[in-house]
Amino acid sequence: MRAKLPLVALVFAAILSGCGEEPLPIPDVTWEPALEEDGSATIDLGIVYQGDSAQATVIGTNNSIEAITFQLNCTFNNGGFLVPGCPAEQTTEPGETTVPVSATLSSNLSGDYSGTFQFIYNDEIATFVVQGTVQ
């Protein structure tokens, strides 16, 4: 029984060591849709039938205590998507949201379509891949 006591003490110490840790920091920006750990998200619009449309929208909330300036790159090269506005730069005050950016998939030609929104800010890059199929 004595041999197990040190093991039990180690396990108990390991459990207690997790108590009182600092909470994870709040990110500067919270995105909708949420990002994966690698800083990207995929928005899959699925199948869209010719004559119909589907829309993807990206928006971020500034959680910091300072204004954040976003550089925005929109890359939708293969047709199929309508991107009504892609401001090259926008500044968002603390607690405010970015101007929503959206892409609408609508085509008379069948095929797979994709593109990206990329926000660059505070030495970070958030990439949103938008994809869908027109039938």
C-alpha cells in the first residue's frame, strides 16, 4: 500500500496545479464564423441550383481596448461569386464590428466555385474560404 501513496500524491498534486491558473486571454477579434486554431475557416455553401443563390457573410468584433485597422483581400477569381464590396482597409473601434463582407454564389454555369476573404491586422491573418457548387 505504501508504494501507491506517492503515485496518489503525484496525481493529487497534478490536479491541484491546474487550479488558480490565469484564464485564457480574450482574442483581439472574435469572428463569425469562428476561426479554427490555424486562423482559418471554411464556409461551405453546399449545392446551389442554377437560378438560385446562397450568401456567405463574414463579420468581426473588436474585443480590444484600441481601434484595429484591417487590411482586406478578397480573391474570387473563377466567377460564380458576386462580391458587392471589398474595402481595402477599414478601422473598427473597441466593441464595434467590422463592416460585413459577403459573397453570393449565383451562376448559370455548373461547377465548383471558391474564393477567400483575408483580414490582416495586428500581425495576425484571418482567412475565410468560401466554396460551393452550382448545378
